[in-house]
Amino acid sequence: MIFTSQIFLFWFLPGILLLYYLLPFRFRSGLLVLASYLFYGWWRPDFVLLMLVSTLIDFWCGRGIGRMHALVDAAPDAAAAAPFAKRRKRFLILSMCANLGLLGYFKYWNFGIDSLNVLLEAWEVAPVEWSAIVLPVGISFYTFQSMSYSIDVFRKDAPPVARFIDFACYISLFPQLVAGPIVRYRTLADQLRNRDHTLDKFARGAFLFQVGFIKKLLIADTVAVVAAKAFEIGDPTATEAWLGAVAYTIQIYFDFSGYSDMAIGLGLMIGFRLPINFARPYTAVSITDFWRRWHISLSAFLRDYLYIPLGGNRKGPRRTYLNLLATMLLGGLWHGAQWTFVIWGAYHGAWLALERWRGRGSDEPQGVRRTFHIACTFVVVLIGWVFFRAPDISYAGRYLWALAGGEAFVGAPWLAVLRFNGLGLLVAALVVWCMPTTQERLRRFQPAFIVFLQLAFVIALLHLHYQGHVPFLYYQF
């Protein structure tokens, strides 16, 4: 089930909200678990079992780590504490192996066998026969979230959860289950036990949901037509390549930020405050600044659970550059089991290392210089999205050659789609660079904008009725 489907909008959401507010508070977490399992299992009910297994393992490991913490603290000396410290570490290792094992099998098994068969073909050896594994929706998000709980409990950054139903609610919470934001347990720990519900909070949540819905339906899905047409061409011209790359750059931002707005809004409607995931990323003045603004919850996760444990910037400049490259390379692989994603991650890692070497990470240019930096950063990000969108490395190379002017700047018959979809590109550009952000709008409700929002929401609903829903891009990760 997805947010932009009629079954969710007109049946699931109203029904869950009605039941949620009719029930006493002590039963609401249980209702949310059942609702989230229904939401997640709508397509494949068997995949709910995977999430339940991950939840049970990490709940047990977290409780085990907590018990070992208490025994270590109570031990009279280091020798007496040593056995409990070892058991504590074993619980953590079990949690990480279970989560990474599930993620590795379901997300990377196909990739591994495909890569092996390419090598076997080059060596003229018979390929490995196998059946493709179906990727469970959102497994990258909930395994990271579940694993982060065990790590935080091990580090004593979060207390072990007392009730299984609260932990199950944290892992499965349907607003952010399949595409984030990635939320740490300590962020929701107090809210799971006690959260406030007010009309103002609900209204702000409904506002955010509507904004995200409009972003997805009226902007992302509109410019997606241009991007799809351009990337379907085997050898695009420079005109086609640039239009397609700009369209995809706009599409992925409004698609993903639209989902995040809807998730945060749904969270507010049921009393949860989820962290923001975007902060005007296309106004970044460097790639370092971009990653402070784009998919903020993933950036924080990679920093705290990968970059810093690798040594961060504490072991000299060369090690810092390697750590940045390794972190982003693995971040790219997290996005997808394909060499194009690995290259995309390495590309961003190389830029981060270059900026660190040149001392650009904290640079805050002003005036014309700032505009120039924003434009350059946007182009760098746009080039990276080519790898993200391309079906394979060979096609990405041809597309980049077209961007560089390898083919003439000429039009094409399909550019007639710009008569309608070009308006979406123009509106998107105005929203990205000229209009206040969603969070800024949220801080000050303006009656005229609220009226405009309701009209746009109705148009988006009509668009959904006649065109049908298009899955969110990040559902595949």
C-alpha cells in the first residue's frame, strides 16, 4: 500500500484515525502495530514475517545487552566484569549479523550472482543457475533502524525498551516504514510512552501531508514524463540529455521530499514528531553542504555508525579521505544493488574528500559568489544523478558524453511533451529556488496559501483519479 493510492486515502487512513482516537491511549501502540503490518503486508503478506523476525531478534538482543550492562556495572572488578562484557558484545554481533544477513540476502544476492555470471562468461564457464530474489519493500530502512537500536543500547545512548509492543511500533510505524526518515529509538522512546494529541498538531500534520501529496502528484510525476522520455533514448542529443537530467534531478527531489513531508505529516496526525529529512538541498554551496541537507536521516546514520567508527577525521588527512570515500561508496551500495549506485556513491565520496582537502566543507560564500557555488554544486549533483538513473554503466557513459556536447544540440519529436510537462519543470524550479520551504510555511500559516493548498490538493486528487498512482522512487531501496 502506498500513500498516493485510493485505498490508503479513502479507506485505510480514515479508518485507522477513527479507531486510533476512539481507543484509550494504552491500546493505541497496539493498533498502530496491527495497522502498520496491514499497510506493509498489503502487497506481500509473507514479507511481514521478515520484519517481525528482525523485530524479535533486536528486542531480545537489546534486552540482553541491557542485562549485561547491569552485570558489568555491578561487578567488583574488571576480571569479574569480563565475561558479561563478552556476552554483551555477542548480543550486538547477533543483532548486526541478523539484520545485515537479511539485507544482504534479499538485496544483494541477485547482484552477486549476476556479477559472478559476468565473470564466468568472460572465462567461458557455465553460468550459475538461480531464481531471482524478490526485494521486500523498505527493507533497507527498517533493518537500519532496527540495528541502530541495538548499537545505541550497546553504546548506552538509549535505554533498552521495556515493552515489546512499543519496540514493534517503533520498527513498523507505517508513516516512515518503507522510505524513512530513518528514526533512532531514542528519538521516539518518550513519544512511544507518552505523546500529546492536539488539534493544532493534527492540522499541521494534515498540512504537511497535503504539501507532500501535491509535490508527488503535480510536480514529481509530471516532470517524470520528461525524464523517462530522455532516458529511454539509446543515444540522446545534448538537448535531450540536459532536459532529461534536469527533469530527473527535479523528479527525485520532489518525489522523495514529498514522501518525507507526507510521512512527517502522518506522524503528527497520530502524535509523533519525526525529524525533517530535507533542507533545501539544491541551494547547497558545496557537496558537503548538500549532504547536510539531502536525506538528512541517512547522512546522520552513515556518519554515526560508519564514518566515525572507521576513524572519522581523527587519524590524519589521508585516512579521513579514505573514510569519506568508503562511507559514501557503501552509502551508494545501500541505495541499490547495481554498479551504477556504487559509482554514484564513490563519485560523491570523491567530491567530499576533495572539498575536505581544499577546506571547502565550512565555506559560506555570499552574494554573487554564493550564487556561482550553488550553480556549480547543482551541476555536480545533476551529473551524479545520471549514474543513479542510468540502467547500466555503459548507458551512463553515453549519457554523460551527450551532456558534454558529444551530440548536437537539436530538438526531437518527443519534446512536444514540454507543452504541458514543461510547466511542471518551471513550477518546480520556482519552488526549489524562490519559494519558502515546507517547514517555513508550517511556522506561519497564511490564509491565502491555505486556500491555494486546498485547490491544489483537489487537483492532485483528480490527477490521481484519472492517471492512477505512481510508486515512490525510494520504494525500490
